Amino acid sequence: MTQTALDLMIVGTAPDEVSIAANDLVRLIDNKYAPWVAEAQGLFMDISPDPVGLGLNQFNERLSQLRNDANIVQRRLMEVTAEKRRAQARVKSAKTAYDEKLHLRLAHDTTVAEAAGQQGKMAVARNMLDREARIVAYAEQIYTLVLGYYEALKLVADTLADTKRDLMSQLAVIKQQIALGEVNGSTFPVNRYPTPGTPQADLETQIATELGGSTGYVQL
């Protein structure tokens, strides 16, 4: 049988202003960031496993789209990062308020003073701060929720950034090969494994270094 509002009040599980406020904030966070994460994770499916096989024009178009996707995800990551900072500050503020009120209860409350032993006094004081303790618990839960969205978007942002750097390296090498007449710009695939010591291999190493990647050859 479905519990009524009165039943929930009797057993002490009826929503109050604390739980309502927390649940409202959770809904706002979920409604905003869950679609962002789902959309960002879907971008992985659009990355061709063989981008140079598309041809030069399509390669350029895909790189342009990837750069746009990466920029969008990065901007959204910045918003989630700000949300994470707010959640951290909320937890800190809630804990500070709880500790201050607990200290006041221990120092000045006559009911607490009547309890036997330090542990007894602490237990009585904490029982009086059930609402404040629940606020701390909700704040921590919300921080964990936001942290999950942050980590999910950061993973996508980092992966897209790495992929973008790799494709830019590939494109630079391809254009150099075309300029040298080593590759016909209208045909693919190009030589995927440059021989060490060749001009294109040296160029590839230079590009990887300039882009902040590891030295060596970028596999096309």
C-alpha cells in the first residue's frame, strides 16, 4: 500500500525543507549536466578509425568538426568545474556551521552538560544537530554527483584534445608530402610508416614536439 504524507510523518521520513531543497538542487544539476555528458560521450562514435582514408577534403572537414566538438566540450567542462567549486564550498560551509553549533552545544547547553562522560555529552549534542548533520550529508552527496559529471566530461575533453593533436600532426605531414610531390593530394592512403631519417619522418618528429606530444613518429 502506498504511504500517505501522514504515514511518512509518523515514521519520520516525510520530506522537509532540507530534503526538498537538496532534491531540487539534484534535479537542476542532473537536468543540466546529464545531457552534456551523454552528448559528449557520443562524439567518440563519430571519430573515424582511418581518417586519412576519407580523402584530403573529408579529412579537413572531420578535423574542423573535431576541433569544434572539442571546444564545445571544453567550455562545458569549464562550467562543470565552476559547479564543482561551488559544491566544494557548500560542503565546507555546511561542515563549518555544524562544527560551530556543536561546539556551542558542548560549551553552553545545560542538557548536554547533564550527560555523563565526554562521549555521552558528544552524543547528546550531536543528536540535537540532526538537521545540520543532514545538511552536511546532502552537501557531500551533491558534491559527489557533480564530481561524477566533471570526471566524465574531463575524460571526453582530454580524449578529444589528444585526438585533435594527432590529426593535426597527420595533416601537417600529409601537406608536406604533397608539397614535396611525394603524395598525390587526391589519393589515399599515404605512406603510414615513414622511414627514420627521411624528410617526412624528421618533420613528423618536429610536429609532434611542437604540439607537445611525445617525440617519435606519429602513426597515420
